[in-house]
Amino acid sequence: MIQAIPAFDDNYIWAIAGNKSGPVAVVDPGDPQPVLEFLETQGLTLGAMLITHHHGDHTGGIKRLQSEAPRGRGLSSIPVFGPAQEDIAGVTHPLREGNVVELAEMQLSVRAIEVPGHTRGHIAYFGRCTDQEHVLFCGDTLFAGGCGRLFEGSAEQMWSSLQKLAALPADTAVYCTHEYTLSNFIFARHTRPDHAQIQKRYAEVAALRQAKRITLPSSIGLELQTNPFLLCADATAFADMRRQKDQFRG
């Protein structure tokens, strides 16, 4: 079971539970309050935190959750997994490429993938989660219909990182951390006005947002068909597309 906990204006904190009564892991808890309210309302405990990168809207809740969240059975402290190449207060288990996180009570088994570009040490988590064989928690690297801004890395790094994610199985469920999908597809329609699949997906996303419904998760297969940043032919074309998006005011 994977549930979205809305935070701030457009963030999602992902809560992962193996069953309805067991502990949960949360991904990128930037705001502790909605997590604490979720745990209390559902009668759940916190078993782990998974962090993708150091930005405050992904890490701001770590300290308070460590001290205030109800803990899973037998935990003297809540383990916090995060990128080894970034200095994040509270991370207890720094991860590098290929390191595996096994959380049996949450039926979660994922490996770290280093995906620099948005930040220097950004990581994603790919693997199995509860009843889903292929899941990806990718933070701010890959979005539905888009990709993250280049704050610390280069376009070449981000292109390489996106290619890693694009090579994952097509049925991989993509859990990114922001509800940017509609704005991403407004840009996608602008850049590829004759692309039928992009036009179709824009209409679907617009209808979901009109109904105030979440647009995630996406999938790798869907992104390969409709994400303009994955439709780029090479790193040079990607860099040009990224510059266009940064300047777009649609």
C-alpha cells in the first residue's frame, strides 16, 4: 500500500505500509505535521524515512519525526536513509549506488540509484513494494511529463540520470514528489503541438486536476511515450529543452 500525504502547496510525501496495521516508511517528509496527523488518524507507527536529496521541502520533517512520531515495534530510533554524497542532518544510513534497503515489515526492498543533476548527490529508490513488483521513488529528478531543474548539476549529468531511469522496466510505477503534471503538459503541448499522445495525456491530466484528483503515479512506459525530456535525442537536445522550460511562461 502506497498513499500520498499532501504537503505544502504541491508536495507529496509517500507513505508505504505492508499492511493496514503495520509500521510505515515515508519518502521525503519535508513537513512533519501532515505525517504526524496521518499516523494518528490511521493508528500507525513510523518505521523508516527515505530521503532523495537535501532540499528543505524533502528533509524538513526529519528531526521532529525522529522525536515525536510513534515508532515501530522494537525501534529505539527511526532509521533515516539518504544520499551519502549530501550532508543531511538526521540521516543514519547513507546510501550509494546499488546499496539495498530492506524493510521487511513494510514489504519494501529497494536499491539506491545515483541520479545527480537536480542536486549533486540526488538518489532514487527502485525495487519492490508491497504488491507492486517495480516501483520508483525519484524525488525531483523525473516528473510526470517533466524533470527537475538543474540547481547543482549539469545538463549532461541530468540527461545521464534520466537515461538510467528510462532503462527501468516499462511497468515501473513512478512516484515523484510534486504535483507538477498539468504545468508540465502545458509546456509539452507547446513544444510538440502535433504529438497525439501528449495531447491525449494533457486532456486526461487536465480532467484529473479539474476534479482535484492526484495525477500520480505515472509509469516509465508512459513517460517514454509522452515526456518531452525523455523524447530528446541526446544530451544537447535535452539541454536546449531544459532552457526552454526554464524560460517558458505559458
